[in-house]
Amino acid sequence: MRSRTAWFVVFVIVGLLAAPASAQITQGRLTGIVTDTQGAVMPGVTVTVTSPALIGTRTTVSEADGRYLFPALPTGVYRVTFDLSGFRKFDRDNIQVVLGQTIAVDAQMQVGGLAESVTVTGASPIVDVSTTKVGAHLKGDELIAVPNSTDVWGALSEAPGVRMQGFDVGGSHKSQQSGYEVFGVQNQARVISDGVDHTEGVGGTGFYEDYFANEEVSVSALGSDVEMNSPGAAIVTTIKSGGNTFKGLEHVSYEPGRFVGSNGAPADLSARGYTCPPNGDGVPQCANPNLLFWEGHADVGGPIRRDKVWFYGAYNHFKIDKVVSGVSQSVATDIGIFDNFTGKTTYKASESSTLIGYFQQGRKQKPKRGLSTLVPPESVRAQDSYSRMYKGEWQFVMSDRAFLNVNVGNFTLDWPMVVQVDPAVKPPIQYRSTTAIAGAGWNAFTTGRKKPQVKAQMTYYLPQAAGSHDFKFGFEDLYDWYRLGINGTSGPYRLSFATPTSPTPDRIRFVDTGLASDFEKGWNASPNVDKHYAFYAQDRWAPNNRLSITAGVRVDYQDLGYLDAHRHPQVTDVTGFAADGGRIFPADTTIAGKSFVTNTDVSARVGVSYNLTGKGNSVLKAFYGRYYNNIADGFSAVNPGGQNYIDYNFRDLNGNLKYDGPQELVSFRTRIGGSSDTVNPNLKTPYTDEISGTYEQQFWGESSARLTYVRKHQAQYIPFYFTPLIPAWVGKINVPVRVTNPTPNGGTETFNLVDVPDALADETSGLYDNWPDGTFDYDTVEVAFRHRFSSKFFIESSFDHIWRNELRSADISDWGSTSPLSTDPIGVGPQLTPNPAVPNRQKTTMYHAQVFARYTFPYDVGFAVNYRMQSGFPYARVVDAGATTTPSLNMCNFNCTFFVENLDRNRSEAVNLMNIRLDKSFPVGKSRITAMLDIYNVLNADPVTNFNLLSDSFKTVIATLDPRVFQVGFRVEF
């Protein structure tokens, strides 16, 4: 580790002297063929590109077959100049290069004098005829030109194939990450900011990036080449770089409570079958409007020395204060405060070398994080966290054919949580039938992440070898360090009631934490580590001017394990039970670090693109690729040096809602954590096979339409984070049990369930392994239309329909979501279900449509619309057999929730969300001032976006779509 740190420090010191102009995976590429008027190819033509986005110029020479290639160009608008003695100089203007796309610009040279030139300004190519990637490329100007959430999830919501699990209305969700899926695949995304991989775990983002600092956001939803390490979306942002002229953007948005409307009336929702929960004042309340939102941003960039050194700096601050459904404003509101600093420098060291340095820091404060109708103010865990990114990068043009890029970076996260009440006075409490909690917040942690990383990539262009070959070779080293340290501030145990009306708690869960004051002194938590190395090679072969074949291979090595730790639990009582080994936890344990599993996986990817007309405006694409999962911290719950839990049946002898000694323990239930659960060292890495076909056609101007079919097949699934696989129970859940359960309307119902034999009731040790029948299939058809951003007009639109065949879990508390900022409370994942009438495997369908557009009228009056329509989620009522049924089941020692019917029998309400903007710009000297009025949720729609599925509180509202809101903004650009 010492050598790794030394190399990291060296590269950062070098890199911070300067840095590259765009993010990787990958920069834009410009290629084409030079011919004469007779169609003969022309070698030796000097091709030069210039752009405000490019520091200096880039020059190459056409090869013997007339082809040229610029393998790595930052996003921007370019002029391409073709020059050869004896021919007229040929200039092509308005060529738009975007992140991750290959743009073809051909030239036809005419005989003429040296002083003569031909300049063509027309529609820029918009169809990528050589790669198979499908996604969205959103320029910074385009992102801020429409009314939307100003965060990465707002950009994701505008990408084809992406289905969001949260709906932002006027900044309502900006304070928290939103879940999402890409053509069915949840998690397994890769999030990169200007070359720094800051993916949090297997799909989150560890950063609330400054939206206004983005030059471009690229979302690759399918067809990603060998640079992509996982089967989800590649979300790549490029930070602004400055330029040869000083530029700045200052922006303010403001939305006070009096600008916010009302919806979600209890009577209206009751008529639709929902129940509004009572707030702290005893009044039914479903609405969750904003009380305040405001955001300020300021940036400036420009030359320190023209064509030599550029700089860019930005600061962003925003605050959101929001009412939560079921919580009175007089009791508590959900507040988020964010501050972000960004800095970047670019240094052109020589004609062939460019150095780039980049830094971003974000602070997030949420004093009432997690507040909801199920989580009262006393049970929230306050957040005050810092995220940081660093990068040093070297770009080296080795020759007209070869390009080298070396990127060294790091991402860090420091996040302590603070409980609101003393657990010694009010210990944590859980109500199983509703998932509601009370008392001190449970599992408060002090977590940290470190992700030092190195990536080196070289491209080499080889013409005239049975066509042209564009080779790519790369190496990555990601050291993913994550410590989830339950810090003891929640206390050593949690009491559990069957229902909110139960007179006494009947279960207790202990955690092996020591005294909070001794955390990281007398005891600590073991970090989880994923040492991830990758090598890849690829050839993009063009045997002729129409056909392009991309074939590549990627080798991923992951060494997953944990580091040393020392545990010193507060509660170590001797119990006298045989099933728990005679005591709750050992008094003192030292854990030596080790590897769980080391896997090497080889994946192939092949894509074919055929230029149907030969003019670059019509293309047919086919793709196959295998992507192995990034496991990251997936085994954190089984780390023996992390948190370990043990559950007992409990009787509160003193009636004081406290644990007073082992005499109150009735019987052992289960252990959870690395001390009892294991990882199969021979498990196989989960993977996704992707097959897709796409037809794309460019139309008038810079418009195109696309039709895509894609299948994503996931296999070798592992139930990460939770442990629902009990090996001793597999094949043994066959004992018939007839149970009764109270219904939501006050009656009773009967279910014919199955259980494990009494002899296996205590066999609850879990195993992390590939789940039997752990496959998921997602088939999607998508149509899309776009008109590229221009000074007057742009439009992006898509519609997709997905057929799903997957495992769904009724374990809401672990796999689902009861957050008011999330939708679809049912998790995607496996479960051992006691209800044979409703299997874990479910087949459902969903659909999604979106359009966002802008038009600028005369006198610089702008109008923009952003519309999204998303089908509701399939659902079924859930029964917790361990909380409400009679009799209970042996399986309830671990988990015994189940669906009462198949999910395709019900669908939640569809969401139709429309936002509009009206703005007016005024030139003032060399500056431009814009005044904006945004109206979010114009239709004032109020679909219920999340509700409780558990039988005891079925269809009790957790959140509705936020009401109509007006937001004013003011922007200065110079």
C-alpha cells in the first residue's frame, strides 16, 4: 500500500500543475476520408482542427488510404481544415464533437491556387456510423436551458432508456440520491467526473456535483465498449476548462413557500383507495410541498496564458426545506444544505503534451435525514459529510497514429451520523407490521470511502491492413476502500414490537458495538476492500467505407476482502442457550484481514455498424457484449470485523422498555453478520449479456430518429448486502401450515403456507453464493427522436416499453424502499418465500416516455418544456407472517414476508410530470442577462409515488408527487 500511495502522490503533484480538457470513457473522436473530385483517395493532406474548447491546435496527415483520425478531442464546436499544395484549402465549420462519439467528416479537395479556399458551413453529422453505443449527450448549455433538477439525476432523467425512481419538482429531490435503472438493470452503473470514478458502491454517486460546472454529460445506456466495467449506465461528466477568453456564469434560483401550490388532499386520495397518515398535529396529511428552495452558482474561467495555460473555478450553494407526508410542519421538516467548490487547470506543456489537474469538494448537511411518516424526528440520523475528488492527467500525442492518456485520481467520502436522542433513555424501537420506528435512530455510523485509481490508455491507428484498424489498449487499477463503521451512538440493542398496538416488545436485536466514546480508539470496524484490476484491448476495423466491426476483450480481476479490526462489544452476557453458543457476543475479538474471494473474468464485446447509404446519415447497428459485475463493497454485511447482530425472543420483565439482563431473553432466533455468515470462495461473478439492434436515420438539419431493441440477461446473481439464502433451508421449505391474518378492512384471511421443519428452525446461518435460478431478463423496445441543440431550437424525446422477468422480494425493510424520496417500494432480488401460490419470480411490464425541448423566439424570448410520463409500478400487498399471522412460522426467525398475489395484478398510479420555462435575455455590453420563470408540475398532478405495502398499514401514503411550484431565476453570462 505504501508504494501505491507514493505513486499516487507523485502523479497528483505533477497533475495539479495542469489537467486534461475532458472526461474519459471516452473523449470525442473525429475521422473521415479525403478524396479528390474524381473520388480517388488523397494521402498526405494536412488536417487541422481548432476549437474554443481545444487548447492550441491539433494536426494530423491523411494516410495512404485517405483516412485521418483525431482519437481524443474535448467536447466542442470545431473547424476542420484540409490543406495540400496545389489544391484549394477546404474548411469545414460547425462540426460538433461530443463525448464518447465518433464523428465522420469527409472532404473533397479541388485543384486550385494556394490563395484559394472553400469553406462549408452546414449541418454537422449527428449519426455515429462507427460505434454501437446508445445513450444521450447533453451539453452544458442544453442542460441549463430547460426546467429540471440541477443535479446528475436531472440529467439522467433526460436520457433514453433510463427509468428514475424519484420525481423532482422544483428541487424537491435535490437533497438526496434518486434510484434509477437502465433498460431494466438496477445499480451496476459507473459514475465518472472528468476522469475520476466516484461510483459509490455498485451504482450510487458519492458526489452532488455542481450541475452548472458541466461542459457535457454523457449517459451510455447500451452498447458500451471494453472501457466499461459493469452492465449498467456509464454516466460521464466533463467539467468546463476555461479557454482563451475570460468567461463566467452566475446563476440564482429562488422558490419561497408562497410560490408553492397544494395537492394531495386527503379526501381525494381516500376516494382513490389510499390513507393519509396523521401528522404530529393529528391531522391526515399526504402532501409534501417545498417550503424553500434556492440555489446560487458562480464560476469564471479563462487564460492564464493564451494557448498555454487555462483555469476554471466555481462555487455552488443550495438549500432545500421540505414538508414530509405524515409529518406536521410544526414538528419537523426535511432540510438540506449543500456547498460545492470546483477547480481545474489545463497546461499545454508542448505541441504533443497536455497536463490537467482537477479538484472538487462537496459538503452535505441534512439534520433530519430519513424523516418520513415511518421515521419520526427523534429517530432520524443527522448527516454532515464531505466528498472530494482529485485528478492529475497527462495526454500525449505520440504520433499521427498514436495517442496516450494517463489518468491518476482519487475519490474520498467522510460521513459521520449523529442520533437525536440518547439511546440509554430512548432505545431504538421497530414495529414490524408497518416498518415504522421510534426512539434513537438505529445503526448510526461513521463511514468512509477511498478510491485511489490509475488508468492508462493508448490508441493506435493502422491504415491499409485489409482496411483500417483503430486499436485501443488500456489498464485500470481501482482500490475501492469502504468502511461502514456502526459507531455505537445508537446503543447496543434495538427492541421490536409486532405491531404499533402491541403492549410490549417481543424481540430484541443486539449489535456488537462498543462504547461510542471508544470508537476508533478501543475498538473499530474493518474496512471492506475490492482490489480491482482490468486490462482491455479492442480493434475497430473498417474493411471499407460503410462497414465498421468493433471487437474487444476485457479481463477483470477482483480481490475482495477486509482489513484488520478489533471488536469490544458493550453486551457480552452469558445466556445459557446452546443455539447461540452460550453467550451474546465474545467479550473481545481481534479479526485478521483476509480475502473472501478472488475472481478473474474474461468478457468479449462485438459490434457491427453498417452505413446504409454511404453518406453517413443512415446506420444499422448490432451488438453483443458481456459485462461482469463490479462487486465493490457487496460483501460488507458479511465482514466479521464489521457489524454483527444477534436476535432473541424477548420479554420486558420490568416493563421499562430496556434490556436488563439475560433473564429477559426467551430464546435464540438468528445471527446475522460475518461471525455467522460466510462467502463461498468459489462463487462466480454475476454477469449481464447484452444483445441489441439499432437503426438510426438523420433527417433535416441536425435531426435523427432511432429504433432500438435490447435484451439484457443477468445471471449468476448474488444477494449482496443482505443474506436471504439459508443453505439448510433450500429444498426443505415443505411443511404445510395454515395461517390466518387480519385484513386491512378489519376481517380475516387464510393462507396455505409452507415452512421448514421444527428441527431446522435454528439453522439460520447465511451463505453468500450464486442464487439458484438467479437469472433476470429484460426486453426493451425504444424509439427516439432528437434535434441537436442550436441557437434557436432543440428537442430530445423517447419512448420505451420493457418486458421484465425477474426475482422480486417481499422483504420490504431490507430490499425495498419506504423513503418519501423514492418510488417502487418492492426490491429486485431473491427471497425464500413461504407462499407457494405466489413465486419469487415475477413477470411484469412497464413503459416510459419523455420529451424536453426549447425554442427561442425573436427578441430573445425563450420557451422550454420538459415532460415525463412513467407507468406506475406493479405491486401486491405484503404480509409479515412473523408480525400478524397466527400461528407464526419457523422461517420467521430470519424472514417470512410474502406477496398475497402476483405483481401483475396491480399497478400504482402513472406519473405525468410537465415543467415549462419562459425566459427573456438582454445583452448588456459583452454580457448577457437572462430572467427566467419556471413552472414545475404545471398540471398539479398528485399521483401517489410511494405507499406502504404491508398488510397492517396497506396503501398508507408515504409520498405523493409534489404540487405545482413557481421558481424564478436570474443568470448573467460574460
